[in-house]
Amino acid sequence: MKKVAVVILNWNGRHIIEKFLPSVVTNTAGEAEVIVADNGSTDDSLAFLAEHYPTLRTIALDKNYGFAGGYNRALAQVEADYYVLLNDDVECTPNWVSPVIEMMEADSEIAVAQPKLLMYDQKDTFEYAGGAGGFIDRFGYPFCRGRMFNTLEQDHGQYDDARQVFWATGAAMFVRSNVWHQLGGLDDDFFAHMEEIDFCWRAKNAGHKIAYCPRSVLYHVGGGTLPKSSPMKTMLNFRNNLSMLYKNLPDNELHHIITLRMVLDYVAALKFLAEGKAGECRAVLEAHKQFRQWKPSLRAKREALKQQKVDCIYPRHLLTDYYLLHKRHFSDLKPF
């Protein structure tokens, strides 16, 4: 069994893997096995891999199962001590695998970890999808060290301390394979977006740590599958965020936080409408409709989990701090 397997999930991304796979293969050699799992692509991705990377292992899925379902099916076919879920639009740097594995080996309680994630086009700036490790506030709004909503910080070494975080980015997520299988992998129903935060929350509820390793650096493009302004992306984010909260919040916080969060979502829908973004407004309403339809299955998932109060959740309301108090950097959230 391999110690580390880096698994890239591809869907119709032939032009992306052609550009970024060389850096992965070159800078991962000797540290891990590289595998491409194809999520039912209809382009010539598999033919390209067969011609240009004939020795690289590929896993061909029969259709597009989304990020969550695709990785669940792919990793069921991979044997390794550690899995690395790596987006196809990531440029790797030399020696990016070993520092994270060394950190996880030194602390058996760390189940999930991520490297420092910077922008591909602005390499001195933290990338939206993960920055220097992820957090959420008590109402479920995610943010990162280096990224608060749409405000991205430049990297001046201010987050070069290895530390525990709440969630690790799915763009480059290291996870112990035994924990992955114990927790049942990602939630298939999420399809895409928020699934890694939900997984990390479940890991925390099970008593594990999530960590950030600044000695490993990657450059990420982001937004390759769904553009940032996509109504589908909006729907998935709002639906999955509510679902994640419903599954993982402790009993004494569940009702009032879900209620307030739904009210805030309707405010967001009205804001979209006022900005002329009718599609985004409808996406929020559709997200709530699907969340209500999912309630019975979510309740069953909730009952199968052990919810508890976990660390690394920001105790205040991030919307208030960001928009009213103008706290735009993670460092402004002291003493957090």
C-alpha cells in the first residue's frame, strides 16, 4: 500500500490538466503516487492522459458524480495511508507533500490538513478557496486566514504559523485514509461546495484536529468548473450551508441558529434582487426549498452523528464585523 496518494478529480478539464499536471507530476515525484480520477468526462481528457502520461494511473467513473460523489467513488479504489484531494487547477511547488505529512505524523490527532494556498495569477496574494486555513462563525459563514468574504490579503508571512483551523480546503486537502473511511467520506448529496467544511466538522465532532501547514505552498486558479456568479453555485452554497449546520450543530444551538440563518438568507435574496440579480435570488429560494425537502434525510444523518461544541468557531457574527465594523482581515478578529 502506498503511503500517500494524490488524487486529482477531472471533469472535462483536458485543457486544465494539460497546463497544470506537469507541475504536479514533477514536484510530487518520490513523495506520492499521482492518480487522475475522471468524473465521466465527455472531452478527450482520458485520451490525452493515455497518450502523454501512459504510466499515470487513471480511474474512469461512468458519469459526473460531482466533487463529493466523484471523490467518494475514486478513493474507494485507492489504497494509501494518506489521501490528498487536489484540484486540477493547482500549480505545485517542490517539496509540497512532505511538510504536511511530517506534521500529521508528529500529531496522531490531526486527521485533516492543508498547505498555504495562494493565487496562481497573483502569487503574493491568498487564494479565496482556502488561504491559510478555514474557519466559520457561529452562524455558518466561512472565511479564511487571508480571506474575509471577497477581501483577499497579500501574503507577508503573517500566517506562517502552523496551527489548528476549523476546515481545510478541498482544493488541496490531506486526510488520513482511515478517518476518511470511518466518516464515510464526503456527503454525496452535497454534490459540490461546502462538502469539505462538512467533512471537517464531522471530523471535529469525532474528536480529530484540522491543521494548516505553511511550509507547503500551492498556487490555485479556482472557479474552473462553475463561475463565481453562477446561480447554480449560489444554490449549492446556500443549500449545503444550511444542511451542514443542521447536521453538525449541537442540540442547544440548532433551532435558533438555523432560524436566524434562514432569515439572513432571505435578506441576501432581496439584496440580489435589488442588484438586478434575479437568477441569484431564485437560487437562494431554490436552496431553501431543497433544504426543506432534505429535512428527513438530514435528520437521519444528524442522529447518526455525535454533535458537540468544537473549537475554532468564531463566536461573533462575521457579517456585522465585516460590513458594519469594517474588520476586513483575519487579524482584526482578535482575540480570536
